[in-house]
Amino acid sequence: MIEIITLPVLVDNYIYLIHEPVSRETAVIDPALAQPVLDALKEKGWQLTYILNTHHHSDHVGGNLHLKQKTGCKIIAAQADWDRIPGIDVGVHEGDVVPLGQHKASIIATPGHTRAHIVYHFAEDNTLFCGDTLFVMGCGRLFEGTAEQMWHSLQKLKALPTSTLVYCTHEYTQTNGQFALTVEPGNLRLQQRMVEVNRLRSNNQPTVPTTIAEELASNPFFREDSVELQKAVAMTNSRPVDIFAKVRRLKDSFS
């Protein structure tokens, strides 16, 4: 299995270091800052091989150039973001495969948060690095894409194995869960998760990773088929994409 280290940075960002023990290749997902990555690499005795970017926002690529200068790593990101991601070496498209030693990540295109957002799915490791497309009990804001694009992107992630570990890049869970309770207050699993979330955050512990199964049970952006949710947003028997769009608009005004 790949080894994963979580580095909390800034106010609520997570950077992920991924190490493949046989080849000793190491990748970092969305380095907002360089120094915490360099410190962790030094502590572990690892050499950085790749930077894997999900999208171009500065809190996901801010450490790119410094890390590349210090380590000689290659930067991989969406071909469509070539002009917006600092230092990119390899542009990828949906269906491409990124090797990390004996392991590999498949690229899934997930436009919506941005027009060129991608995610990295390590199927053999049952692990997804999803940037700002999917959050614990939430999803990304629609900065560049449409509700329909984001809905289709989320359908791709919903279809992954339910045991898939999901690593998103922000700690937004408490606010996401508070909103989720406004549209599905009778969801028992959601209620239980919020007890767990509040306990973790009171001890400054991360709520990530989650699983696809947990999100199917409690994430309002995965639950447009919930009768309670449909009634709460006055969208009973509406098209799933329209229900999603309404929930996203409500979340935008919630926080």
C-alpha cells in the first residue's frame, strides 16, 4: 500500500504526501506551501518525485515552483490548465494514468469548481484525492463551471467503490454538516456523523478521509433522491440536476 501523510496548512487546507515504498517514489497533492512539504520529506528521508495538482487555485499550487527548484520533481496537472498552473511538466486528460512506482492513479475530469479540475484515483489502493470537487458532507463552489457540470462530475465519484477512501483538500466538515442538517434533519447517520465530527474538531483532529459510503449516507450533494431533502428544498420529483443546483445555491447563502 502507498503511505499517506496529511499536512495541515494555512487556515483549513490539507496537503497530502504519498509514498510508494518499493520504488521509493513520492508525490505531493496540491502543495499550498513548500516548506511544510520540505520539512516532512526531510523527516521521512523521502525524495519528491511528483507534484500532482487538481486545479489552479493558489492555495493548491502555491508551493509548486519552490518545490520544483529544491527537488527537481515533475509537476503533473490538467492539460487544459497548462497556462494557469506554475511549472507544469506533464499535462493529462481524463483516462490517463499517472504511475507512482508500482501503483498508478487514473485521471478523472471533474469540472464544476473550476473548468479544468481533475482528481486522482488510485484504484488498487482504494483511494481518491479529489481536491475541491468533493468535501466531507459537501462539494466545491461553482466558480467557473455550471451546476450541471458539477452534478455530472459528482456522479462519476458516486460510482466509485463505496469503500473508497476520499481525501479532500479542505477542513470544511463542521459547516458542511450544519448545512446538511438544515435540508435533511431526520437523517440519523448525518446526526451521528456530526457528533463524531464535533468530537474530532474539538480535539483539533482532521475529519478526512471519508469514504464514498459515508458520503452516500450523509452528503446532501450525493442525496438528491432523498424524499426529505426534496421536500425541504421544495423540489419534490424534480430532475436530480435541478435538485442539486437548488441545494448548491442554498449552501452558497448558508456560508
